[in-house]
Amino acid sequence: MRVLVTGASGFIGSALCDALLARGDAVVGLSRDPKRARSTNPSVIWHAWEPTLERPPADAFDGVDAVFNLEGEKINQRWTDDSKRRIMESRRTGTRNLVGALAALERKPRVLVNQSAIGFYGDRGDALVDESAESGEGFDAEVVREWEAAAREWEGAGARLVVVRTGHVLDPRGGLLGELLTPFKLGVGGPIAGGRQYMSWIHIDDELGILLWALDDDRVTGVVNATAPNPVTNREFSQALGRALGRPAVVPVPGFVLDLKFGGEFGKVLRGGQRVMPRRALDLGYEFRYAEIDGALANLL
């Protein structure tokens, strides 16, 4: 197939492009800086796009069979008024501009796979939630609601839409695990803010597996949680990471440290969590390669 990917130079996007290329697909990437992106991955056909300012160029969609929308300002930063605006508009306006461009095409792609996040559910404590749960409260949940609403405008074109609500993607090259490796290797890692909050995680191979499965399997529509079927608490995750590295994991990170680094609003989000089940993926027959945290970390590390 010929597949277009927004956010193609990001953490998940770059891994997805590699996976698509490895199986023989042609990949078109949209980037704010296509020259820099081309130097990183010259096998991708790059086009320039400013998501919040314009629709993607029409020629980027020539011959495109499917689209992945992974565009979005990183959320793990201090939430100021300006950063919150960028986080929201990169997803809401960027997705509206993408869908508007898709709707105007004579030959439309057969599927849009739109990235989303389990932040949709808000802080749910130890309650088990799946795709049927309603949205939670807070800015992170609001962002996801707006993001998904913009993507659902694609359904009006009569094409297939899959919304993939992703948890913490584990990969030593980036994301949460990439940030935690150094302190844990030094023996100064441990539970964050008491460690009782649930972490719904997914191995990078299963994240890519679910995205490609959503692309290929016409049965997959609507919302799908991309999380392993065995979520763990932050304390359990810290202990598993310590075991995988052969290091102690007993140095706690107090909640106020999160507030100092990220500010009170995002620090509060980090002290909360979601215990998410990938109900629809399991029901539709997706087979997780890494369902348990110890096996996932052993493979990655």
C-alpha cells in the first residue's frame, strides 16, 4: 500500500514508518521540517505541513490508500496557557485540517487511523475501564475529546475510522521508559508520588502491531484501546524495572517534585492514572506479544 503518516518524525511515527517500509509499503510523511526529516529517514517521501495553519498539500495524497494521524504537540511538559493552546490546537485544528483535505479528494483513502490517548478517561483510581467508559475530567481528557471529535468528521465521508487510545508506550529510545532508564540504572529510581496510581502500558512492538492491525483488518472500526491486558501500579512497574536492570527501586519520588518540574496541573495528572483494558482488541482477536510487564521489560532491556 501507499500510506501517509502525519507526525512521521515523532517517537511513535518514526517507528511506524520503519515498520511500514519493512513490510514493503510506500510511506509519505508530513513534517514541519521535511529537510531535517529527510536526513533522518530518506526512504520516506516527505512533504511540508503546518498543521494548525493549513490543510496538507493535495499532491501528498496522490495514490494514498490509508492515513495515520499521529500529529500532536508533546503533552509531557509544563502546562502554561501557551503550551496548553499548542497541545490542543495541534490535535484539534491539525486533525480538522487533515480531515478537510481528505474529504476534498476525488480518490479517498479507505481508512484513517487516528492516534488518541487513554487520558480520555481521566484519573479513575483503581476502577477498571474499557472503551465503553465515558470521558473523565481535566485538560488531558478535554484535549482527547476534541481530538477524537475532529477525527470523527471523517466518518461523514463514508470511510473507515479507527481511533487508537494509546497508553504509556515502552521503548528505551523514548517516552516514559527512556526518561526513567538513567535514574534506575544509577540505583536512584523508585515509585512516583506513592506509587499506587495505575499505569496502563504497552510494548512498542504491540503499539505498532495494533496500528498495523487497524490498518489491515476491515473489521476494526471505532475506538480501540492500545494497552497491554495487564496494567500495573506505578510501584509494581518500578519494581519490575528494577528487576530488569538488576538495580534497587526503592528511592521514592515525592509528588511535590512533579509539581516543581511540570507545574501543579500536569503534576496532578501524573499522580493519577487509569487502569485500562484493551477489550475491543481482545474481542476482535488481536494477540499481544507482550502481555506481562516483566516479559516486556526483559525484551526491551
